[in-house]
Amino acid sequence: MAFETGTATDYLDLLNKLKLFMTGANSPTSGLEWVVIKENSTFNSPQNQIPDGSGAIKTAANNDQDHTEIIFRGTGGVSPEQNIYFGIQTLGLAVSGYFNWQMRGLTGLLDTSPETDFLDQPGISPPAYLTLQNTIMTYWFVGNDRHVKGTVKTGTAFQHFYLGFLNTFSTVTEYPYPLAVCGTAELEQRIFSQNSINLAASVINGGGNSVTILPPGDAFPTNEASGWVRFTDGNWYGIKNMRQQGAIESVLMNGGGIAHVWPLGQTVASLAPDENAISAGDSFGSIHTVTTPGNDAQSNLVPSPGSPQLTTLWPLTVHLLDSMNILGEFDGLYWLTATGGITSEDTITDFGESPEVVHTIFQNVWRTDPWMFLALRHEA
């Protein structure tokens, strides 16, 4: 596992920093050996000179910024190698102020002549977006040969992404390609400074207006999510715990093609709200069913009695909403309750491991509710 923190000059430089981190170019001793198998750039080319879908570059019609696209391949850390593929494309529209990444999972690479469009690559996922800036940003990257994840500070918000395999509860034969592609937005046009309910990290609480995602088998669903996971049936399932209902975050209780992330999501679709749940008050976080951002949670997870000075880190676990299938955990990401004065960029050290392990704490994009924080583990 490798860890790096630093600054990027803008959203384009951030992708270059990630490339250098993943390929080991910044630190050959990091052990990371991801390979860039395709890279395209259209620097200084106006959008009207980029044929729609050509050269793997496809954006909204009025995108007016330079574009870079990189497709990565990893080995999966097993023998024989289990190749992992995903791509990142930069997007930008100066007049609207969005400068983002589009991220998609793949199952392979077609490299033909004439060049194969990005959207024609095999097994491609729907898009997940990361909302960024065209100015200096601080970043935290963590990765191994199965995944890369990170957090980027944009103003006072924190954007999160995860690209790669989940740690599953099954064998490689049972679940051969558990690829997750997660960001903080479901639409290309989202702006980092929007305090939208839909702007949320899919690894903890991602959402969207709609109730359902697929239908299954539809590689490009009309309804969006900020993250996706490939299931054993070959379909991409949207990762989202909630949807927007007016000014309320309402946890999804039904709908096919949806994956939840525990502990902020319901464990099964039929689970009803507990009317006798512990009152939130100034307490410790939540498993919530209906919550207005900034208000109290409906129910809570609390620390063990007698250990108020300790912070419990709960693995972020992906499960399907309409079944009992538990798919796996995000590697090195945890939910916690931000009590006792915990704020973003604080660190928590696990002294129970040798050597001890440091985690950096971040809020979920713009949210500062005590149940909306996650921990990023630095090292394996």
C-alpha cells in the first residue's frame, strides 16, 4: 500500500499526479505498478474541433476546456494476474465553472485503428464524476495493486473517489470482477461548491433524485448514481443510499439495481424505521432513514460503554438493496462518528497494529453532520 499527499495546480495536474503515483514514477519504492495503456490529450483544441466521441474524447457539446483521458490497467495482486481496467477523463466548462473528472470502469481494452472510442470499450460502466477546481487543490492518495482511492480538498469541501476492486467475501471464481467506480456526483455539470443533496460521496452516502437505477442489462441507465459496482451477472449497479425529496435526504428502501453502503444504508429493503431508536440529541452518528441535512439523525450507532475516548472505525460494506447479497468492503475506508471535536483533516492512529496505522478523517463533501465522516487508512 502506498500513500501520498500534496497539492495539484488544477484538475488536469491532479490527474497527472495520480498517474505518477499509480505507476510508481513519483516513488519507485511505493510498490505501485499500474500501467497506462492508453492516453489522449486535446490540449488547446476547442470543443468544436473534437468530433463527438472521437479519439475516446466525448463530453457535453459545450465543453470548452483542454481534455486528457487515461486508461489504467492493474494486476489485481494475484497469481495468475487478474487485470483491472478503468479510465478517467477530464471535463470542463469555464462559463459554468465546472472542472471535473469522468470515471468509468472497463473489463478490457480495444486498441484498434481507427482509434476505438472510449464509450465503445468493453464492459464500460455508466459514469461517476468527481467535482474539482481549476486552481490549487490538496490531495490524499492511497493505493495498492487492486485499487486506488483518494480525497481532494476543494475550497471547504472534500471530494472522494474509489477506483478498483472491493475486498469481497467470496472466491475469485464466485465473484471474478468486483470493480467499483465511485465519485461524488451523478452529473457532469455538478460544481464543487454546490451544497446539493445529490453531491455526496458514493462510498458513504451517494444519491440522486430517482428511486431506481437500471433496468438490469442497460449499460447506460437514464437514472444516475455517483458510484457503480459490477456484480456477478455482469451488470453495473448504482451505489446510492439515498435520494433527494425536497430538502430531505430519504434513504432508498426499494428499487432494483441499487447497492447500499453500510452502515448508513438499510441492511435489507424491507427494514422499517425503528420508532424506538436511540434519540440523536448531540450524539454519535446514525443509520438514518429520513434526515434533513444539518439536523439530527433518526437513529444512531453509539460507542461501546466505558470507552468514550475511543473512536470506532466501521468498514464501509457494499450490499445489494433488493437481496441479501453482501458484495464486499471498500479497502481502507471506514465510517466513524465525528464526536469529541473531530474535524476534517484530523488523524486517528490505530495503536493496536504493529507498526501503528494512521487514518485521516474527512467530511462527506460539504456535510459536517457527525454521522457524515469517513476515515482514509494510509497504509496496509
